[in-house]
Amino acid sequence: MNKELKSKLLPISLAVLVVILDQVTKILVMKNIPLYTIGAQFFGDFLRIIHVANTGVAFSVGATWSDTLRRLLFSLIPLIVIGIVVGIYFKNNTWTKVQRWAIMGIVGGGLGNLIDRFFRAEGVVDFIDVKFYGLFGLERWPTFNVADAAVVVCGIILIVSFIITYIKESKEQKSQESENK
């Protein structure tokens, strides 16, 4: 296997790991914590493990929409987007190692939640509940899961890496321009 292909295939292991961790934690929560109850609390009530089902997306957006509209917007479109991202992922040869790993972390998170959307009628299982102390008007951050955390963390890493790459390339370009003068 050539080095370029290996550099593209290895990060897929992160996507697989995210999907596995996400689904295993959701199964444990569903098996051990009744729906809409608190299973455990840590650091007072700062961190709670609860069992909720979310038929919407982030912040429960769309939870009251029709089932058909939700399935179309929250299942089929994300599946198509993930397919496009994976296609671009394999065609692009300029992304850094960090960017490739971050993209696959996001893909894994997306797939983890899509599994819920396709196979769990009650919706996506969320269970991590964090106190937010009234910041942005929220007493508690909206409940999330491992897939959501992977998407957010890897998304931040990806954005920061793009910024760093841009700054680095700008400095190199300015350096080359001053050498050419």
C-alpha cells in the first residue's frame, strides 16, 4: 500500500472508533437509565448522565416538525453530505494529517447520529447533560452524546488547522515575494 493511500485510510479508524463508542454508550444508557430520567450525577449537578430522545437536531431544532420532513432533512440530506465529504476526502491530496483525522472524526460523529435516525424511532439518544450557569441564557447546555462531542471537537480542530495552514501559507508567500524583489 502506498504512503498516500495509507495516510487517507488510517484516519478512517477514528470514524469507526467514534461510531462504536457512540453506539455502545447509547446502548448502555438505553439499557440502564429509563427515558427522561437522571442515571448519575457528578460534581454536584454539574455533569449528569440522563436518557433523552431527540427527534430534532442540535438544540432540538425541528423536533415538532412532521416525521416525513424530519426524515428528509435530518437523515437523507446528512447522508448525502457525508457521502460527498468522503468522496472529496479521498480526492483531495492537500489536506494535512490533522485535517484528515479531524474530518474523519466529524464523519464518525455524523454516522453515529444517522444510525439513530435510521434505526431508532424515538430519535437520537442523548445523555450528557452539563450545567451552564446561565451563560447565553442557558441553565444547562443542551444534552448531547459522543457523536455530537466528536463533531464539535473535531470541527474546532479542523477550523483551527485551516487557520494555521492559511497563516503559514501567507507567511511563506510573503517570504517568497520579498526574496523575489
